[in-house]
Amino acid sequence: MGSEDKGLGFFKEIGLASNNIGSYINGQWKANGSSTTSLSPSNNQAIAQVTEPTLQDYEEGLNACNEAAKIWMTVPAPKRGEIVRQIGEALRAKLEPLGKLVSLEMGKILPEGIGEVQEIIDMCDYAVGLSRQLNGQIIPSERPDHMMLETWNPLGIVGVITAFNFPCAVLGWNACIALVCGNCVVWKGAPTTPLITIAVTKLVAEVLEKNNLPGAIFTSFCGGAEIGQAIAKDTRIPLVSFTGSTKVGLTVQKIVNERFGKCLLELSGNNAIIVMDDADIKLAVRSILFAAVGTAGQRCTTCRRLFVHESIYKDVLDQLVEVYKQVKIGDPLEKGTLVGPLHTRSSVENFKNGISAIKSQAWKILTGGSIVDSEGNFVQPTIVEISPDAPVVKEELFGPVLYVMKFQTLEEAIILNNSVPQGLSSSIFTRRPEAIFKWIGPRGSDCGIVNVNIPTNGAEIGGAFGGEKATGGGREAGSDSWKQYMRRSTCTINYGSELPLAQGINFG
Amino acid sequence: MGSEDKGLGFFKEIGLASNNIGSYINGQWKANGSSTTSLSPSNNQAIAQVTEPTLQDYEEGLNACNEAAKIWMTVPAPKRGEIVRQIGEALRAKLEPLGKLVSLEMGKILPEGIGEVQEIIDMCDYAVGLSRQLNGQIIPSERPDHMMLETWNPLGIVGVITAFNFPCAVLGWNACIALVCGNCVVWKGAPTTPLITIAVTKLVAEVLEKNNLPGAIFTSFCGGAEIGQAIAKDTRIPLVSFTGSTKVGLTVQKIVNERFGKCLLELSGNNAIIVMDDADIKLAVRSILFAAVGTAGQRCTTCRRLFVHESIYKDVLDQLVEVYKQVKIGDPLEKGTLVGPLHTRSSVENFKNGISAIKSQAWKILTGGSIVDSEGNFVQPTIVEISPDAPVVKEELFGPVLYVMKFQTLEEAIILNNSVPQGLSSSIFTRRPEAIFKWIGPRGSDCGIVNVNIPTNGAEIGGAFGGEKATGGGREAGSDSWKQYMRRSTCTINYGSELPLAQGINFG
Amino acid sequence: MGSEDKGLGFFKEIGLASNNIGSYINGQWKANGSSTTSLSPSNNQAIAQVTEPTLQDYEEGLNACNEAAKIWMTVPAPKRGEIVRQIGEALRAKLEPLGKLVSLEMGKILPEGIGEVQEIIDMCDYAVGLSRQLNGQIIPSERPDHMMLETWNPLGIVGVITAFNFPCAVLGWNACIALVCGNCVVWKGAPTTPLITIAVTKLVAEVLEKNNLPGAIFTSFCGGAEIGQAIAKDTRIPLVSFTGSTKVGLTVQKIVNERFGKCLLELSGNNAIIVMDDADIKLAVRSILFAAVGTAGQRCTTCRRLFVHESIYKDVLDQLVEVYKQVKIGDPLEKGTLVGPLHTRSSVENFKNGISAIKSQAWKILTGGSIVDSEGNFVQPTIVEISPDAPVVKEELFGPVLYVMKFQTLEEAIILNNSVPQGLSSSIFTRRPEAIFKWIGPRGSDCGIVNVNIPTNGAEIGGAFGGEKATGGGREAGSDSWKQYMRRSTCTINYGSELPLAQGINFG
Amino acid sequence: MGSEDKGLGFFKEIGLASNNIGSYINGQWKANGSSTTSLSPSNNQAIAQVTEPTLQDYEEGLNACNEAAKIWMTVPAPKRGEIVRQIGEALRAKLEPLGKLVSLEMGKILPEGIGEVQEIIDMCDYAVGLSRQLNGQIIPSERPDHMMLETWNPLGIVGVITAFNFPCAVLGWNACIALVCGNCVVWKGAPTTPLITIAVTKLVAEVLEKNNLPGAIFTSFCGGAEIGQAIAKDTRIPLVSFTGSTKVGLTVQKIVNERFGKCLLELSGNNAIIVMDDADIKLAVRSILFAAVGTAGQRCTTCRRLFVHESIYKDVLDQLVEVYKQVKIGDPLEKGTLVGPLHTRSSVENFKNGISAIKSQAWKILTGGSIVDSEGNFVQPTIVEISPDAPVVKEELFGPVLYVMKFQTLEEAIILNNSVPQGLSSSIFTRRPEAIFKWIGPRGSDCGIVNVNIPTNGAEIGGAFGGEKATGGGREAGSDSWKQYMRRSTCTINYGSELPLAQGINFG
């Protein structure tokens, strides 16, 4: 059955078909591995087939990529910016169909699907500007006739391993910056979102080809752990950007470090919202809803823990349970749906196991807690009253489950916020300047993202995205994240004929 | 026999005695472990005794430090700068005796000993200025009535593990920055330089006490692997700065990463100098001498590999061998000495083994290669003609051994420079702008330090110090190194009453 | 006679006609002044008619602009960036016809005309990135519970007065940055290039309209000194960016300063090239040609003074005279033409007077010196041997006249370079690092642009463009030039309940 | 009568005597002008005599300074930092006596006198750090084999003209930065505070001499308008930093601009405090008191306008009048005094005239309004109820006079705040985040200093100090103020052998 028959008329627009080749190697679409089926999370039916690459394909790809790196790194940065600008334009032209594909294959609702593609476009625009601002420094030397420079040069190749929940935005964060910084990109998308990987790669590939540049500058693989491990071990790849669980991330880091490579890790989050007694409750409730059930709880920035001041605890919970009941669960492509399916059957299994554990540790499930009976992977958004000491609260359960707890003082709430291994995102709702500035100060939230009166999720690209502790410490997108994609050298040039030494040392 | 009898009259000036307590814990000098003897590398005779701390002492120290961290991090940064300024003044007042102590206990020549102390003083001055410049950012938000901030807050505690070759300067690089950034410092000095650890700590302690601050802000231990491991494992220490060999560094990193901590690594170097055909040979030879035999070849930035253009190969080597012969080996405290002893007997053993390996792989030892017969740990500065493919060339032999090799083109020389696992320092001697800018550019040296017409060693504090690949990737001292000692948060504050979402997403 | 009849078929594409309205006010094309004729410098024949605005039109425009400013400054900066992105796309779509128009109306050769439009496009791309990077700072406060911020807010309205020689690129430098910074722009183009002003404004206006933004955000006037003076005097315009002669610039500055406004001045240049004895002469000669005769010597960065080392003086001059003879003068739209006409008849008059003065002061005119007999404003590229002390050498003669002088040492050449009132651009040709770094160092060139082995002209947008001394001190385009388009506030927020004072003062 | 007899025993400590020479020229104390008497504002009795310099002395001084500039600018910046560090140490050693002198000669209370000297010391510490951070940039070039640099070089000489109210701190802001930036400093202190000028200069001079540097690096003049005008006109001084009234400042600017020099202006302020209905009134009242009567109202940041929300108007005013009554007026050197004398008899005259004008325009003088009958220049701190439209409210009356006005909304208060020509400092008292962020945002205060819950005065050195509009636009002390003391060059180095042009232009 062809894609058109399933209402997939937009497939052709973005270069997809019923059968697709799952790797772009040395400027060619070529894959010699087994075939895999991309399933729709809404009904677990096949969308299309993808042939995955073998390790031989990988090797061929990396060899070409390594050669291409020598060319790409000497292209002036603003010229690299121009290529990224064209990639942005290509994506902009396909915003709608790509957004649809994300919704279809990943399962998030259409506005989020489109928002995700928009995020890569934003990243492209941002990276174009950056391509003239990858600035080194001239630092005053203490020695006469010496000039001290801090230069930034490309790394060569950047490996990007992305997860199913942001099947293309995370590629965008990494690849746009990596490319203007002068690096070739090796991308392995999530094994369950191969069509998105292919569709995005096609657009990039066309731009490279149109500009007579080696396609190997952008080398792309569908596939699973085997390819991932190959990337981790590959000494040709000085930097591996990995998005996924803390557990897998630590393993990747260990492998990469052993070969003296660097990692940029975006791992698990376990994000809390604190609602103070003076909060705008309406704003808070709307934010919690978006933070806890958006993307069906499958964002790394999803709010999983809610701390409510005891004086408004009942009020907030009542309102929250009320809005949870009104949330429309269903086909993510349908207008009005707020909660789509979990991504895969195993996500559902995971949810089921999580609920079992919760039941043995929690006080009360206020709403939800069940799987929705259907062909797809739908589960109910769930609110759980629990003690902060319950073991499940320390872990990331990747679904729409919210733990609710009470507190009395700001200090207590901050301690609770900081009491989990993860350190990605966090948010407070308050109208007191003192609370706001304490929250963002030295003894406040220990997370990489520290919000006030907005949800834990929904970051802008201009800031640096990422978290501390078990979240891995990486920073992507804006601010000076680009520095991670380059190598820094401190250069001192003596242009005189004497040899004065630093610290006034006299040698010989 | 008292220290005065050995001509150690300056001991009292810096708070040392025949017997010393080897840890400063919770503002007290206290150690319950076994006693160790500090030996002079010049004659392997005892300088003084030091009682080392036990793990219980460590635990007590860390508990106090952890409490002190809560106070110190809320002291305004410029006030912290004032404390560091006073530390600088205290060191300045003791520059001479401290420099002597470094020379005596570590074995480097006096001008280098004084230079090392001067480096901490410079770092203090630098850090004072920095205490008003630990700037966060305000980043334009795409959402109305939102303000996006990038804030930098203290980490809490920074562990600093230093090596014998820079027994106090490396502490200075780390501690000055860590302190103004609002962190307490836990220092473990090298096991064989306990007196330097104690003397420096005493000065810091006095400043803290004078200012009625908890002494535990600076917690200091003499000791070996046991304390080092305790630091690596300690979840109260989010950042461990480690200086030492690649091998040990990787182990430390693994332990620290497993507990979600971060490392700042300054590991092995294997640094090369390239002499182009158009070089100022006189300048080059003088530089090679300083780089290869300075500190008896025990700097991480010591030049270990020399690449000379074939057209001037003989000339450079002749001159080099000539100056090597004139180098005065002897008591590092004596005026005129250029090469002091290796640090310990086991360093000499290591040198001996190295020479054996070299003999089986090299073409010719041009000069040196032997141990100097004496009470102390003296060895001969050594020049070896060898093939770049010889396995020994890929390793760091921590002594004054220089491998010399020939090349024909700049491209070839750069490939040779980059062909070892380590990536710390590198230097070229040339007068051609094209060569200079290629050398510091994307296809040039892959090291963290990339010099032109100066030696591989002798860095200024204003730049970032550190190296790539097996050297560990850390950066200390100047530039934006301070960011590693703080945690970054991206904060978005909504001060309006609406909830616009990033990427223009419309949710619900 | 319609524009088509003159081969001006591209006119329609860019919204021009035989008769055009010369001001865009409050979102409308409206002008009540007299009619002026745009002439082609190639033949002094009419291209089209333009109705100029009156002072009443100006007043209406500014009132609307002032209102629009209140809206535009509260649009989030990244959203403003999106508008500038669309402006860039609109220009990109009309690159060819706009480039042609620049060539036709200004007189520069077509590749330069297209290059000028490309420069605005580049500026748009750059400004889009910048719209997420107009960063303020968080500066550590010395007082507990205080936060110190440096914020950047829009100025309101920026006046941009541009000159004929870059009839649209200079608008681009200013407007792209001013707009993302949150300012409305009031543009007065050169009186003799009204069609370019109109065509560019049309594209901007369409973008504003398409986005339902007030057209008054971009307010545009053709016209002369009357409108210019109105802008200079207008207290609603906190910043006036003026490009033109030093004489007029100083007057503008005086008027603006008196009302406490600020100026951004890009005034006269008198730019030198130094050719050292070790220079790549072929490269130097090609560069001098481009720098001295490009744009018929009507760039502010045109090379007007050439200092050649005595040892190669004859050689360089011989080659230069040779290439001057081969330069094709003619219709700037014709392929192969290198030198188009001067812009107006009065430019020719000015050239004639200049040559008269030169003849009385110079030693010898090596080539050129005459007006080309034609309908258009063509003159001969001219090389003059002269003493550095000749008064004409201190002045900017706005045409293709190059003064050539000899020197013996670098020091002498630098003194000569710095010996004129102007300080815009300068260039040296050498292969000695020592000379390069001296040239860019404290005792080197005193200009805002200091080049090595490239011409004085042809700046990239990523750097800051502008010059010192009589050139006015302004900086436009890249680096931190954007700060001039915003106002800076140092904000200290006390979020505690105490009142500690800076410098530890105790009051009361 | 000797200084000892008047209790001026501390005079000797800081190098002063009964008769003093009022200029330090070419490293020598030498003045050939007339003698002037320094008077104590507390009793108008002579403190000591000072011989002022002539214009011939000025010329000699400047010639030497101009020569010294050539040396000083090539001293590496960190070495210049070391000199400034020593200056800081010299001042620190004399903090007490210098503070006393400031109190004695200027008339401010002793804690403020000491605070002022502390501010220079802080600036020295800050500048030392800065001396390794005067960073240029390396900007990515769009052309292959090109490197684009932004370099910062010294200006040469910086002229600093300071006012009586901060007779040495303002010198500190300018000189510390100017010196590390590589400039010589020419200082003209206020004509009525010559002893402070001399005492500070002596300390600086000693440091220069001790380091074998030309004394002319710091050239210092007591004196009045004649010397001031000489500085303004002097083409050897590219930058003149002027602190004083708007009227004189505009004149200085005009003179400096005409000769293509630059000005850094710190002119009149007319600073407002807004007290919102939700303010911490106790904190506000204490702050207003410090802001309005501190330094007897003679700070440029003195609060002169107070806007109180109508709902708390009476309450705030009652409390304010109450504390005003308790303020102790008297000898500034005496413990407990809060308000010292005005600086001179003519200040008192000015106050008297101001009060007359006020009486004809104001509703009511709530407290104060009279001159205190005494030998000294004491006046009463004064509170005036007035309409915001009264002409006196738009002007700076340099004394302790506070205009009080009512408002209803934040918008109204901001309009009032912004409705005067001056734009230096401003402050709001509120606890609403929305009000805080509006206040510091695009439509908030238009001042250079925008405070929240602290007074208008009492800036920290880490931020940039200065104001907009009639206040002159200069920024001194922290942030990137140092850039004003250097000249910026955009350098492009071509190290290849091709000549690619920017914007892809193809020429010839």
C-alpha cells in the first residue's frame, strides 16, 4: 500500500516513499542493512519501510566525512553561514509537511511538531549571524613585542546522537552550530523516527549538492545501538553530542573519554515547579498543565514534580485535577488534541511499570493512572500525591505523571527541588522579588534552567540549553555554546628578537 | 637537628618547623596519620617531618568545608576578591622564602622557584579584578514581558589535586579563581612537597582568620592516593581539578563522572618545537634549551620533541649540543645553576628505564643519557636522534630528554606535531606570516598552546592554560576559565500575566 | 518617454516609474515639494522624476515615527529580527535590478552595484542573529542581596543621512542594526540618488505592511540640506548617523550636540598604502589599482596616498602606470568597465579644480589628470608624484587621484601615514611579522581600518567600520557597533530589606 | 602659622605643607603662577597656600607628557597594571589622612571622605585585573587566508578635568583605567581643592619615580579655567574627560570636537526617586535622606526630585520631614555629623538664589530653606512641595533641596522622571516585579543609572557610571568603559597570495 493511500500525500514533498534508504554516506543514499518499519504511535501501524546501514556503510561514511572535514574547515566561517542559511530556507519551505511528519512519526501534537521544525529554522537564522561572531580574543601580553591570541578552530567532525522525543530539533541545536563552526556532522537519529532523519537529511543534502560541496559534510544514519557505539568509539570524532537517558549517557561518556574524546550530554531531567503562596494561581495551573502533559510527558523538561505551598495546596490541586479532566487525548494530527500517544509500545509498558511502583509508594493517585484502551500508545495524564522521600520521585518516568508535594517555606522548597540527582529544569511561581532573586541565586535552584512564572519546558534558542548533575552538564543552542564545538588555542607570537620570559623569570 | 642547623633559617618566616602538621581542617592544624619525611632532591636528606591526615581527618575537614560553603557563596564576589587580594599581599611579603622553599623541596632552580610563587601572586591580582567581572548576561527574549538571564553561581566546593612539579602555582591558578567565584577550596598537594603545601596554606589561613571567616573555606591536606581518591569520590565536591599523568587523570575522571561530578584535567604533554628553514636560529636554540632542560624537563610544557627543517638540521643540532654541554647542573639554590635534580629517586629510576627503551629504538644519543653520580637525583640533559615512528616518541618521559627529528615541509611538520596522543603545547620558529597563520589555524597545531618564536613553556596567566586530547581538555588561569568554577543557569522571568510560548507554539 | 523606452524594463520590478514620490511617511507615499530629476552620471540624461517632500511632510512623518517608536521598542528583539530577515529576503529577490539601479544612478560599475546591495543583505542576515544577542550583563554587586545589571534599551528613533557614493549600503549598516535594536529609522538618502532611496524603501515598506506593523517604523525622505538640517535639530531623534564630508559632519555634530543628541559620524578619509621593500609587488599593484580607481576614487576608503619604499619605488610605479593605462573607462553597466563616471558634473568640476591645485604643488603627473571628453562625467585615473608636505596631500579629493611618495624606513612610513587629519583606512604590504605587528600596534597606523596585504577599501561587515580623528570616530556594521544604537543603563536592584552602601560607607 | 598649629599634623604624612607647589610637570614640582589659598568650607579660613602653574608651565608639562606617552604606550599592559597596583597600595597606606583631607578641604563628612579615597583604591585593584583583559577580538573573515582582528591601542594622552564635589574619586575612575590602557594622564583638579590634587599626585609620582618611569606619565595641575581651556584646545590630547556642569561641558565638547578630539562628559544630574504605593517606606525614607542630604546635596547623583504615590504621600512626607529635623549639621570631621557645609561661599549664594526662585514657584517649603548662621557655608536641608511644571524643577540646584511631587500611576511617574533635560540617575521603590522590569525596560527610566530600592547615589565601580541626554553620555569606571580610553582598529591581514574581495565583488 503506497503512502498516498494512507493520506500521506505530503510524503513526496519531503522526499519520502514507501521504502526509504536510511543513510546518507559520502553524498549518496546507500544502506546495506536490514529493513525496519516506522510505526505510527497513534495506531502502531506501519508508515513506511527504511533500510538501515551496516557498520561497513558507517565506515565508508566516516571515511568520506573525514576527508570532507579537511575541506569544510577551511571554508571561511561566513561562507559556512551562507550554507546554513540556505538550509534554513529549505526547511522553511517545508515547515508544514515536516511538522506533520514529526507529529505522525513521533506522536506529538501538530502545533508541537511544527514548533519543533520552527526551532531548527530559528537555529539556522541564529547560526548565520554567529558565523561572523565566532570570535577569538587578543589578550594583552606581559612581554614586549609579543601578541597573545586565543583562537578557535573547528574540531573536525561532531557526532550527534538524538532521541525520539525531539527527533529533529536537537539535531538543529547541534548541527547548525557545529556546521558554522567548521565541523562536519555525523548524525544518528532515533531508531524509531527514521523518516524524520531521512527527510531532514534530504533537505540538507540538496543544499550541499547545489553548492558543489561534498555531501559527506553532513553524514546521516538511521539505526540503533550499533551505530551509536561506533560513533562513541570512533577516534575520528572528537566530540559526541548525546541526548538520552542518564544511564546510556554515562556509558557513552566513558567510552568517549577513554579515547580522549569529549561529550556534550543532554540526559535525564526530573523537573520541579514550585508554587508559592503569592503565586498567580491561574498562570501556574496553565503552566503546570503544559509542562506536565505537553508532549505526553515525554520532554526532558517535562514537569514531573510539583511543590505547592500548603496554604494554597488544595486550591491548586482542585484546579489542576479539573483541567486534567478536560484535556483531549487523541490523534496528534487532529485539531484540539492536547495529548497524543506515548511514542512506542515499550513506552506504555514502562508507564505501566511506573504506575505499579508508584502505587506501592504513593499516598493517592488523584487522577489518571491508566492506559487508554486503543490501537495506539495512549495513557492517561496522571497526578499523584506522594512523599518527597518516595524512591520513585528521584527517578525520571518518561510519561505524563506528576508527583505533587506540599511545603511551608521557600528554603524548604528549594531543598526539595535540589534533592534529586537530575538538574535540568525548574520553575517557581511567585510575585516577590526577594523570592525570585533567591531562586536564581547561589543558594537557589541548582538546575541549568531556572524559570520564574513560566513552565519548566519551552526554552528559547538564544539561551544555553542543558542541565547539571545527572543531566550531564552539556549546553546547547545559544549563549557561548558554540565554544564546545571548537577547540581553543592560546597562541603567543613573539615578533621581536628577544626572549623575555613570563613571571619575569631569568633563565641562563 | 633543627631546621636552623641546616641553614633553614627562613623556615620560621613561613611558619615551618622540624615537625609539621599536614592538614588544615575546619580552621585548625590537625592530623592524626603517620609521619612522612620531606626529602631534598639535591641530596635525598630529610628537610623536615610532616604528620599526614587520616581519612577521619579528611571527613572532619570536608564536613566543615561543606558548612563554610554556605557562608562563603553568599559573600558578595567583590568582598571575596578583597580576601584574595590580602592573600596576594601575604604571599608577596614572603616571596623570597617561599621561592627558596620551592627550590629546596621540589628541586627547581631558585629563579624558577621564585617565579612560581610570583605566578600565584599574579593570579591573586588578576582574580581581584575578576571578582567584579564574573558577569552573567541578559539575553533578549522572544516573548513579551519576559526577561532571559544567564546567571553564574558558585559550585560550592572545588577540589584541587596538584602535582610535585608545580607544587604551588597550580594551586594558585585554581584556588584564586575558585575563591572569587564563591567556592571553598579543598587542596591536596603532592605527597613529596608537603612543606610547600603547609607554608602556602598557613598564609591563606591567616588571612581568613584575620577577616573572621571560617578557616574551612580553605581546607588543605598533605597526603597521597588515599586522600586523592576520597576527593574523587566525594559527592560534596562538584568539581575536581586534577593535575598529573594521563593515566591517573583518566581514572580520576571516571570516578568523578560516575557520581555526576566534573573534572578539570591538566594531564601529560608531549610538546614539540618546529624550526623552519627561515627561523632565527639563535632565538630557537635558546628557546629549545629553556624548553627542554628548564625544570630538569619536569614541566608539563617541557619540549620533548624537536622537528628541524632538513636544510638547517645540522646547524641547529650542532649549536644545541654545544649549549647543552655548557649547562650547569647542580644545587638549584646556587646561583648559575640551570639544571637541578629530578624530584625523587623514582624519577631517576624512571629516567633510567626511559633511556634503556630509547637505546633500543633510537638512532643515536647526541649528548647526555646518563645519571650523574651524586647523593642527589641528578641526570644529564639528553638529546636523542630518533624516528618519529619510534614508540617512545609517543610517550611522556618526565625528564630532560629531547627527541630530534627532521622534516621537509610545514605540512609534514604539523602532521608530526599532531601525531601523538597528547595535545598540550607546541611551538614554531619561523618568520613567514603564511606559516604563522597556518600554524595557528584550522589545519595547524592541535594543541591548547600554540606558540610562535617562543618556547613551549612559560605561559602567561592572562591566557587559558591547558591542552587537548590526552592532556585532558581543561583550561585554567585566564580568559574565561572562571566559568568552569561556576554553574550556569538560563533563567527566564515572566513578569507579565500572559503565557506566550517559545517557537510560537499554541498549547490548548 | 517611459522608462521602458530607455531600457529600464527592470524599473517596474523594483517599484519605480517615470514619476516617483520621494517620501514614505506614516506608511504612505506622499510628498508635496518640488520635483527633481535623477540624472545618469554616464550621460547626464534624466532617468526619472522624483517629487521631494516639504518640511510639513517631514513633520508629519516624524510625528508618526515617534508614535511608531513606542510600539516597535516593545516588540521582542528576536521578533524584530524576523522582520529584518524578511527585509533581507525581499532584497535578495531583487538583487540584480537593485544592483543595476545603483550602477545606473550612482555610476559605479555593475559588480560594485550588486556588491553594494549584497552588503545590505549580508547586514540583514547578520542583524537577525544579533537580535538574540543584544546582551546586557549581570555584574557582581559588592552589596549582599543586590543585583547589578547593565541593560540595553532602544533609543527610539535613529536618523540616517547617507551619501551618494554608497547610496544604500550605508543605510543597510545603520538600519539593520538600528531596527533589531528596537529603533525606528528616519532615512534621508543623497539628493542625487533618490531612485535608490525609493526602491529600497519600497521593499522595506512592503515587509512592514505584510506584517501589520506601522509603516512609520521606517520613514524615508529624498531631499537635500533642508531635510538634513531638520533631522539634525530634531529632539525626537537621539542619534543621528551621518555619512559625508568632515566639514558638513562637524556642523551636524554641533547642532546635534547642542540639543544633547548623539552623532555617529563617517566622514572624510585620506587613506594610504605603504609598500615595503619585501612586499609582494604584484599583489600590491593589483590592490592599489582597486583601492585607487575602484568606484572612480569615490569611496571614503579610496586610496589617495601611496608610500613606496625607495628600493622598489621605480618598479612599483612602472607597473602601476602600466596597469592604469589598461583600465577600461566607460559605461558602468557594461561588462569589462573598471572605471565609471564621477557621480555629478560638480564632481568633475571639483576634480578639475583639484588637478589645478595639484599642478601647482606636485612634481609630476605620471598618468591621467584630464577630463574625458563625453556627455558623462568621466575623468582619467591619475597618478601624481608629490612631496608629503604639499597641502593638497592633507585633503580628500573625491576622485581617482593617487599621490605617490617615497620612504626609507617603516617608522618614517607610519609617521607619513598618520600625518593627515583624517584617520579612516590604511594598508601595508609586507611579509615581515615584525612590520605587521608594529603596524597594527600602539605606535602603528592611527586609523580605524588597518590592513595588511589588502587594499584600503573593501571592508567586511563583521568588523566595525569607521575611522578616527577628522573621520569622526563612528563605528558601523559589525563588532559591538550595535551598542551605539541603544542606551545603556546600570541598574542596581536591592531585593533585601537592608541598605548597605557602596565603598563601605556608613551614613547615619 | 604652620599646619601643625591648626591640628593638621596629618599634613606631613601626605606630603603637604603651609605652602605648596601646584603642578607636577615632567617629573618635577614646579609652578610659576600666582598663589592661591585653600579655604576650609567649615569656617572659610585658610588651610594652606598653593602656587598655581602658568600656561608656560602647562606647555612644558605637556611637552614632557607627549614624550612620555611614546614610552608608556609600549610598556606591556600587565606591567602598567603593576604600576597601578603600587599606586593603589600607596593610597591604601594613606587612606585615613587622605580621607581627612577630603573632608577638610571639600567639606563632605569624614566617612564620605574616606569612602571617596577607598573608591580610588577599589579602582586601582579593578584596573590591575583589567590590565590583562583589555582584549581585542579575532573576527571570522569571509575571505580565505585572511585574518580579521579588532585591536585596541592607547590614545596617547588623556586629559582629566575634575570637579570639587569628588575631588579625587573621579580622577581615580579615569586615571586608573587610562593608565592601564597605556595613556599618560593630564589632570586638572578643581580650583578650590588644590591640596587634594597635590596630595594624590604626590603618591602617584612616588610610585613612578620608584619604578624609574618618567614622572610625566602623570602630569598634574592645580588651576582654573585657563588650564582647563588649554587642555580642551590641545591637539596632543585626543580624549578629554570632563566632570562639571552641562553648560561648561557643552563648551568643552565644542572646542574638543572642533579639533577632532573626543570628550567623555559627566555633567549635571537632576535625579528622581519614585515611591510606589507598595514600597517599603522605611527603606525608602532612609534612602531618600541619604540621597538628598548626603554630601550636602552636592553629588551629581543627589536626589533632587521625589515622586510619591498619592496613597502614601502624606505618610512618606511626614516621616521624611521628621528625619530631616534630626539630621546633625556641622563640622564634617566630627563624628555624628551627617551634613557638612556647602563647598564655597558662592555655593551658599547660589543656594540663596535658588530658594528665592523656589519661593516664587513652589507651593510650600516643608522644612529648611535657610542659611545657617555661622562662619562656614552651612545651609539647611530643604524639602519643597511643588508642581512638576515649575521651571526650577527642570534645573540642577547644587545643594540639599528636594522637590516633592505626587503621582497616581507608574506610567505617570516614569513620564515625570524622564521629563527633565538631565538623565543621570533615578530610583524606584516597589516590590512588584512587573514595576521593576518595566522601570528598567524600553519604556522605563531614560537615565544612565536606574536603581530599585536603593538611593540614586552610591554607585559601585564595577558598573559603568554616567548618564544620558544633558548629562553628557559618558561612562566611567567599570563595564567596558575602558574602550573609551583606547582607539579601536579593524585589521585585516591577508597571509595568502590571492586577493579575494568582500561581498564577493570581482574587480578587473
